[in-house]
Amino acid sequence: MFRQHILQRHAIINDDVISAQVRLGKVTAIIAAVNLHMIRIAFYMNLSLMYQNPVFHSISPHELIAIHKIKYYYKIVLQNARQAKLTLKFMEF
């Protein structure tokens, strides 16, 4: 049950990352960056919960791949958010 809860949380975070990536634009860049910060906090909280729980040792390779995908998407979206912020600053001048 604990493992299922973790997987559901990761699925929610993954959906948020993808939707943030799709939504990301000049107007929403700053809001997206704040949301990404919250996603990162939730991601690391989930990881620490798993490491503290013995159920973590029974997580399948497929589930570990899903965790790494979340980390990968987060990095991509963060790069896009930084680029969008630079674009906003450039357009202000």
C-alpha cells in the first residue's frame, strides 16, 4: 500500500511536469518556475520516504525507471523555464 501511494504521487508529479512543459511560455515562465520548485520538493520528499521505508527495497526496475524519468523531465522543464525568463528580461528592454 505504501509503495502504491509513492507511485501515485510520482504519477501526479510527472503529469505536473509535462503540463508545465507544455504550458511554458513568456507569460507563465515565473509561475512555472515556482511550480517546478514545489515539484522538486515533493520529488525529494518522496525519495527520502522510500529510503526510510523497507518497502523501498522491493521496488521493481520499472518503478525506478519511472523515478528517473521524473528527474529527467524536471531538468528539461527547468532549462526551458530559465530560457523563458531570459526571453522575458530581454523583451523588457
